Amino acid sequence: MAMDAGEIERLIRDAIPDARVTIEDLRGDGDHYAAHVVSTAFKDKTRVQQHQMVYQALRGKMGEALHALALQTSVPEDAQPH
């Protein structure tokens, strides 16, 4: 059973409330998405830790309801050290 973009966004926002989430359905099949997640929660975290936070937010749906997710994460510009 495929997931829709709205469900992915909701799960991420539930776990990371300040997240700005952009979801793109790469194939139109509800199985292959790209996500860009921007959050202050990622500050001082490695890229791996940031991605782990997003995967945890998806509550084990990766590999089941959600087959593939091309993930980009970042900290908002105004939260980065200058």
C-alpha cells in the first residue's frame, strides 16, 4: 500500500514540529519520493543524524508503505552559525 505525500509530510511535522517539508512524487506511483526537510532541530547534528531523525519520524514505513525516499536535510539559513 503506497503512501501519499501528505501522509509523509504529516509524519515528519508531527515528529519535527518546526520542519519545513517539501515532498515530490518522483514517479507518480506513490512509492518513490524526494523530500527536503529544513529544521532548527538539525542544528549541530551530522547529516546522518538528521536523516535518522526523519526516518524515525516515518515510524518504520520505509521499505513497506514507502519504497524509496531521496532525502535532503538542512538547517534554516538564519539558524546557521556565521
